[in-house]
Amino acid sequence: MEEQLFKLSKEFKFQVEQKQPDSVACKKLLTKLKIAMAEEGILFPGTDFPLDPKNIVFTRDVLELAVIMSVKLEDMDLFERQVSQVKPYYFDYGTEIKKSENELLILGMNLLYLLSLNRIGEFHTELELIEFESRSNPFIKFNLQVEELLLDGNYLGIQTICEKPPSDLYSVFVSRLKLSIQELILDCTNKSYKSLDLKTAKDLFMMESIEEVKEMAKTNNWRIVDNKLFFENLDEDEEKIPTNKVIREIIGYAKELEKII
Amino acid sequence: MSVVLSTASGIIALLDEPDNDLKTYALRKLDSLVDQFWAEISDSIGKIEALYEDEEFPSRTLAAIVASKVYYHLGFLDDSLLFALGAGQLFDVSQRDEFTRTLISKSFNDYIEKRNVITEEEHLLKLKKQEEEKNKKQSIFNDEEEEEEDSELENMLIDSDEDSEQDEGLYETKNEKIMLEKTEIEEIDPRLEKIINSVFRRCFLEKEFKEALGIAIEARRIDIIKEIIEMVENPDEMLTYCLTISRKYIQSRWYRQEVLTMLLEVYETRPELDYINICDILLFLNDVERLSEILNDLILEKTKESHLIACQIGFDLYENASQHFLHELTLLLPDPIPVNKPVEKDGIVAEYSPMEQKRLEYIKKMDQLKSILSGRTTINLHLQFLNRNNKTDLQNLIRLKEKTDSRHSLLTSMIVMAHGLLNCGTTSDVFLRDNLGWLANISNWSKFCSTASLGLIHKGHLDKGFDVLEPYLPQGSGGSSPYSEGGSLYALGLINTNHGEEVTPFLLEALKNCQRNNIIQHGACLGIGLSSMAVGDMQIYEELRGVLYNDDAVAGEAAGIAMGLLMLGTGNGKAIQEMWNYAHQTEHEKIIRGVSVGISLIMYGKEQEAEGLIEQLSSDKDSILRYGAMFTIAMAYAGTSNEKALKKLLHVAVSDVNDDVRRAAVIAIGFLLFKEPKQVPKTLSLLAKSYNNSVRFGAAMALGITCAGTANKDALELLEPLTKDLNNIVRQGALIATGMVLMQFNEKQEPKVSKIKDQFYEIVSDKYEHKMTKMGAILGAGLIDAGGRNVTISMQTTTGENDMAAIVGLAIFSQYWFWHPLTYFISLAFQPTALIGLNKDLNMPKFVVKSNAKPSVFAYPSPLVEVKKVEKKVETAVLSVTKKEQRRQEEKAEKKKLEKDNSEMDSEEVDEKKKEENKKIIEEEESTENEKEKEKEKEKEEEKEKEEEKEPKEEILENPTRITLDQRKYITFDVDPRYKPVKESAKFGIVMLLDTKPDETEELVEISLDTTEKKEEEKEPEPPEPFEYFSD
């Protein structure tokens, strides 16, 4: 392996481990690294020639760093991309090398990411890929608990559990999860209530202050009268039953039946 | 360490990297993994497409090929091809993997489709332009500038027609012009064209010319066709091949014409002019003028061969061309001025001057040609052939007749019908003459049928037809029964089918003079329909319409059919409207049926033009009109195998409420598919097992119609269970159909023949069998050996064109279900399977051909076995009875003696003793008889074995001879020392022969058409001697 690669990877590691990594520099370094690895043929090598475990570990470490970097930069697209890039190194290439310490952390973050976007199907697919023994690992267990609570609709429970995430890196996803829960509740209240007083609304929406509720009302075009919140934009475009079409088809069937009998 | 990837998601994620190098890297990886991970990649196909569309991305083609492969795996070949075209060099045509092969064939299909659409549109535009130019030219005098532009445009059009594809530039300019007119023609992707061209080149390199030719024809690349013909080593063969396939497979009329015109050009540049093929093409191009010129030239030319070729062309034309075409051609041929007889001067016999002699010869030849074109020669020759080679086995019929109850009018008339079919065109009416007494019992419509059967027997006997029917024709003054008069008029039509110039006036006269006797009207209408088929004469039409409007059920039905026959294939809107209206007015079902069948005949061969009418009829409330709609589909699309029509028929066959309509739909399938008889059993196999009787009957009929004379194994397999069906009508249909399928086959070719013949006999002789089934068996027996075993049923001419008369004949034949006399229409489809050699005077010289097959394979089934059986049975019967009697008399004598001698003996004992003696004697007799039979059988077997051992491998056949469909491939012309055929490929039909020794005297085949004297003495079993009956 070339010296330059090592140098680059060291520099990249250094940059990522900063408290506030420099976004531009990091991304630049990462691209450089990837190109170098591609040229070296160690980025997703083919199966046609024997692989060197050392190279695999190296590539994996770089890609793991890239994931952590994306979390620190709160760049979700990048995060998703990097996770899918590093995954082959856990499942395919990873069969013959020592497991990475960060593996469960990264997979756990991915799970939480999926939960926060309400992508439950993918969440379970990913979960199946993780070995059963690892489910007791705090990184994974946390997600399992969250998923259970989410399924129950126990939003308060989620809020309490989210106060103690297993890793600092999780906080990004936790806040996103909260936001999406809020959205869920908003959607429901919109349909369940005609009006709510502001305080109840604050509690219901899990918001910090009444001001926040007011702001929310503004963005959604809800009226506030006498400390009461009125939901107005009820969905009107209910699906209508296509009466004419149904009638026409049924008469058609009847005619055909008559012909046959 | 080796690793198997389980997912490509990592690589796919690389596609989102901002850097192009990484994306390219990812694409390259994907390209190698796409066969495994296409499902995963397909989720991100959008990204790859975006990369392909991004003009700044350096590896666009790579993206294209990956996308193409993904789409290929997904089964979206259209998209796949689109991207493959975008992949440029990366899509390598020379690869042999499945992806490439699939895409190439896909691209061919697309290309062919587009070319077809484009050329069609171009053609339409051209027509439009031509019309506009015509209009413009009329008002051109005002504006000169416009004219210039016009001619420019015209030149351009002509240029681009000649090589529309080779010159892209012109093509584009033309397109521009078209754009100006706001009509857009979709252009073919030049990249697609490139691929196609490269495949063509590869074909040329690998010498796969025929394949390339096929593709070129389909893709409408006339330039390539020409190139191929010029390139190959043996252009003659390629030309013939090209001619046959373009005639067979090109659907579009104008394009076929274009190809043929091109071929004509090539033919004309050949060193040796192939007149026969040239004339064939001219016939397809409908170019009467040039055809007449060529024929005239050929006759004027002095060589003998050219004259013979002209005659051969004449015969071919008669077989393939429409009446209308032939008529026009005859008019165009010059009418030479007759030469005045040289005046005798002073007692010296004047001679023709050499010039005049030449003219005389020319006149003679021209007359010959005209008579050939009129069809009289062909009909006459066929008649002679059928008469001469008549191998009807009357014993078979007699056997059936004996088993039929003469009191039963249906079955008796069926026997007469079967006889008519057996002797169709042979002019042999021995059976009828022998059974005059029996015939005298026949009355009413059976009489009509039996009189009409004379017409069948004398079919084509144009000269003597009148004489034969004379005694039965209406005489004006009372005459005989109206049934025989009507029948004779029908018979007259049958004799003069398609050639009724002479009899039509007579028939019309009879129609007028019959004082509205509906039976005579019926016969006359059918006769007129037959004799003036497809003439389209409005006067006759009005006459028939008058009969129709009388609203008489019997006459009206015939009038409806006759109107259809008269207007056959004209698509005459007025006639259809009138008939349709009347069908709604009248209350007689028979009339409605006749009219709706008539309507279907008018739409014969109209294909898409009939669509509107079919729609209208098939949605009618009246089931009989829907029935007509099915026949309209059958007639309009006859022989086209049109998919849309087929779908409609199949739909109706299983969904209509009325059984008649369903039956008609199934039969119509047969008419659609008759050019591909092998496909029919497959298509019908399910319908033949339908729960519905009518559908099963229809399936049997359709099989019979399409597979007639082929002994198709699949068809027979389907028919066999149907002949044992629970329903008697289905059995009837299956028996008739089996008879049709096995026409002209003997036991050696198809062992089922003897089985089915026995089955016919058994059914007729079975007391408990339903008469409908018996009727089927009798007709089946008539059909299997029809026309003296010298004809087959076929709806196409020898060159594969639709035979209009045959198709129509079978369509009307299938109406026999409702009206038995219509059975005779099947004779229109009888095609003599003859080889007739002719010399320059159109006489048959003694001439032989060789059939390279064992004689027994294609021999006529031997009639003798049956005769023996009958005789033997009668003999034994006579023997036992008389002997018994003798024995009794002896017994009596003995008794008397005994009584005299031993009077004290107990009489009972004596009786018993005598009985025992009797038994013994009878047993002995029987055993000796059995032994005799066994011996005979043994002898027979031995003889057979000997025959088989001795049987030569080839056979010499004498002119004129029967050559069955299967036999054709074994025929060679290399044995005759004197005559050679003019047309090499002709192995059947009428063949003109070139005399290589013209100086020697010719030996001609003797022809006698005497019907009366040619009575074959059939051995009838002696009647048993009179005896007295004693009971024991």
C-alpha cells in the first residue's frame, strides 16, 4: 500500500476527531481518499483475485470514519450513503477479519436513523442482518426499545428514554426522532379535535413553551382565539366513490352473464 | 481469501459521490456485477439515467450500457434498446451473449415495424402528392413558378423513391418538405439503422443470404434485396426464392407491388428471359397490357417453344387470375383479321400465299390461346381426365344402398347425393341407369336432389350439358314434376359453374316463365348464382331481387344466396343495404339465412373493408344475422389468418347465446386458417372437446375443410373420438369431415382408411343408428372417393392463391345443415389432381413420367376385395338354403323309405337320429367352407408377400395420370424419350410438352366421352333360386 494513503487517512482521522470538524476540508479529504483507494483497487474489490485482509481493514476504518464524520456534520444524505458503503465491509468482506468496535455503533445509528424517518420496513430488514446476540448490546437495545414504544404509541416513554442515549453521536438522531413524532401527533390532532386550548396543545405536542405552539399555528395557518387553537384546514378531498364507473361495469357484467346463461 | 458480495448497495452509494472519477469507478464495477445485482441496481436506475443524460459526465456511454442491461433484465426491452443505442461502441453487435442477441432481434423487430409504418406513410403521402399535382397541373397555366417548384418536388420524390434509404440527404429533404405540410413522419434512429446495417454485413460475410433476404423483405429495404440478388452466385435460384416468399408473406399490397416491380426489372436484365415467372409477376401487378404484349410476342415468335410457353402461361393464368382479369386480357389480345379464302380461279385450286399461311398460323395460335384463357380447354381436359381415369368403386355404394331402407326418403336421397359426389365430373351415370326403378320411388325434394345430381356427374360438360338434362328441363307446356324441373335448372348451374355465358339467359327465361312456382324458382336461382358467379350484372341482380321480394321462403332463400354469388367479392354497397333491409322486414327464417349468407359472399376477400359491416351484423339482435356475420368474417378474411378476426371468432364461439352462431364461428375459423392446415388442429383441439354439440360439430367441419386430402394425423386424432360422439349430429359432421380428410388416400399410406370405410358401412347397416349419423356416413363414403378418386378438396390453387370458387363452394356447402340440396356446392372445391401433358395442338400425346415411389404407395385403393365379399356372402346364403332344402327332400325320401322298411320303429327316435345326422352334415359343410376360406386367405397373403418382394421402387405413369398431393415430390420427367416439359417446376396440372422429335408422327391418347355406351358390366350376384319354406 502506498505511503500517501496512510498519510491521507491519518489526516482524515485527525480532522474527524476534532470536536467541530471542518466540513469542507473533511469532505475534500474523504473524496481524495476514496479516489486513491479506487485507484489502488481496494475500494469494493472484485472477487476474482485474493484479497488482503489488511487492505480491507484499512478501507473499513476509513469508511467508518466517514460515517462518524457525516454524523458530526449532521449531513444525513452523506450518512446514508456512507453507511451503505461501509456495510459490505461488515457483512461480505468482514467475514474473514476481526470485527470492528464501531460496527454496532454505526449499525445502531443507522437503525435509529430509519426509525426517525418512520421507515419501519427497512428498519426490520436491517435488524435481521444483525446477529441475535448483539441485540443485548446497548447500541442496539436502545433502538429496540424505541421501536416498541413507537409501536405502542407511547410517545411520552420515548421522550424519557431519549434523555439518556447510549452515545453522544445518537443525539442528532434523537432530536430528529422527536421532530417526526411531533409531526405524527400534529397530523392526528388535526383530525381529532376542532379546537384545543393552548396549554393542552403544548403538552400534547411535547413542546417547550406556548410560544412554540403559536409559531406552529402560524406556519400551519391555524387560528388562535382566546387562547384556543382552531384547526381549520380539514382535508376535503376525500376519495369519492366512482359511482358512474361502478354502475357501468356492473351492468356490463350482468349483460355478459345473461349472454352466457 | 475470496468473498461473494451479497449486495451492491455500497457501490450504488458511490454513484452519489460528487466526484466523476468515483462515479465512473462505480459504473464500471456495476457493469461487471449487473447480471447478479440488477434487481438492486434497478432501484437506483434513475441515478444512472441521470448520469447518461448529464452531458458533462465523461462516461455517459458506460452509464447507458449499465442502464440497458438493467432494463434488459427487467424485461423492458424498449428502454433497454434505447440505452443500448446510446451506448455506442460499448454495445458490441458481434457479441454472442444472450443480452446482445435479444437486443439485436428486438432492434430488428423495432426496425421492421418502424420501416413498415414509415413506408406506409410515405406511400400515402406520395399518393396525396400525386393527386395534388394532378389538380395543380390542371390549373398550372396561371403560375409558371409554381410549376418549376412542382417539378423539382416531383423529381425529388422520384429520386427518393428509387433509393429512399441509401441517400440520407434526400430522405431528409423530403422529410423537410413533409414537415412543411404539417404531417410528420417519425424518423428512424440513425443509430438503429447502423446496427441493422452492420448485421446485414455480417450476414453477407457468413453467406447467410436467405436469412438476410428475409429480413430485408420484412424491413422493406428494397436496396438490400437488390444487392443480395446481385451478390449471390446463383441469382436465378435467389430470384425464385424471393418471388415465392414475397408473394406469400408480404401483406401490404403496394409494397408487394414495389418488390415485384423491382424483381421484374431484375428478371428483364437476365440473359435468358424467364417468361413464365415474368408473366407471373405481371399477373400480380395486374399489368394486363404488358402481359398481352408478351403473349402476343410469344405467339408471333417463330420457335415452337415460345408458342408452347404462351400456352403454358395461358393455363397458369386461367388457374390463378380472376375472371375479370382474364376477360380484360382477352379483349386486349389482338383480334387478327381473318384471311380470305383464296378464290378459285379457272378450276385451279388456289393456295394460300406464304404470307397468308403465316397469318393463318398466327390466327390459329391466337384462337388456341384465347380458348385456353376462357378456361374451356382446362375444363374440357379435366373432364376428359376424370372420365378416362374414373376409378369409382360402385360396389361400395351398392353395398350401402342395399343396407338403406328405400322407404326412407332422406337416406335414399343421400345415396343419390353420394353417388353424385363419387362420380362428380366423370359423366358416368351407370348406377342411376341401373336403378331407375328404385329411383322412381323418390319424390318431392329428393327428386330435386337426384335430378340435380346429374349436374354434378356432368360437371364441366359444357357442350353436352343441355342434351343430358333435356328430358328434365321445363318445357313450358306442363312438363313433368316441378321438383325435377327445378333440380335440372340447379344441375345446369352446376355444370356451367363460373362459365355461364350461354346458360344464364336460358335460366333467366326459366325463372320468368315458371309462374311463380317456388320450387322451380329455387332451382333457377341457384343455377343462376352458380353460372354467373361474380359477374356483378345489375340486370340479373334485379331479377333475383324480384324473387326475393315475393317473400316466399323456399325461393327467397335461394335468391338470397344467388344474389350473393352474383355479387361475389364486389362489396356492392347498394346490394348489401337492400338485402340487409329485407332481412329485417321478412319473417321467414329461411330468407334471412339465405340473405345473410349472400351478404357474406358479397364481402368476399374485402378484409378490413368489411369490418364495419361485420360489427353491425354481429351486434344484431337476430341470431341469423349474427350467423351471417360469422360467415362474413370467414369470407372477408379467408386464408389470411388475420389475428384480430380469429380472436373475434374464438370469442363468439364460446360466448354467443345461439348455437347456430357458435357453430358458424367455429367453421369460420377453418376458412381463416386454411393456408396453415397444420395449425388448425392445435387451434381447434379445445373446441373439439367443448360441452356444446354445435361447437363440436363446427370443429369437426372446420377440420374437414382445412385438412381435406391431407390425412393430417392430428386432425384424424381429433376426429376419431367425434365419430363416436354421443350426439348424432356431431357424429354426422365428424364422419363427413373424416371422409374429406382422407380423400385419395389408400390403406398403405394411412391404415385408417379401411377402418373408416368399414365404419361407414357398419353405421349404415346398424338398425339402431340414428338416421342423421347414417346420413353422415353415406356422405362421408361419397366424399372419400369423390370424383372417381381423382379429385381432392382444396381452397387454394396450385400456386397457393385463394381459389375463390372453392372457398365459396365450401361456405355454401356448410349450409347443408339447414338445406340438404346445398351439399352439391362442395363440388366447387373439387380440384382434379391430374398431370396432363399437351402437345402444340393441345392434344394429349402418349407420354410418360416417372414416380420415384413404390406403385402401391399411391395406388388407387383396390375395389375387388369388397366385391368378392359381397359375392361370397350371397353364395353361401344360396348354398346353405338350397342344400338344406335338398337335404330335407332327401330326408323325406329317406323317411318314406324308413317308414316303409321299419314301420315298427318309434317315429320320435327316428326324428332325433335324423336331426343329429343333419347337424353333423351341416357342421361338416361349415368346416369345409371355413377351411376353404382360410386357404384363400393364405393364398392372398402369400400373393401379397410376393408382390411386396417384387414391387419395383418406381413407377411409370402414362399421360394423363392422377398425381396425388403427396406424390408430387416424387415425380420426374426424365423417362420420356420424346417430350420435355416447358416449365421445369410444373409437376402437376396442365403441362405443355416440347416435342424433341417433331418429324415423327405423334401418337395421341384416345379420348372418348360417350357416356351411354361406356356401361361397365358389373357382376351382380345371382338371385337365390326360389325355394319353399318349411318350418321344423
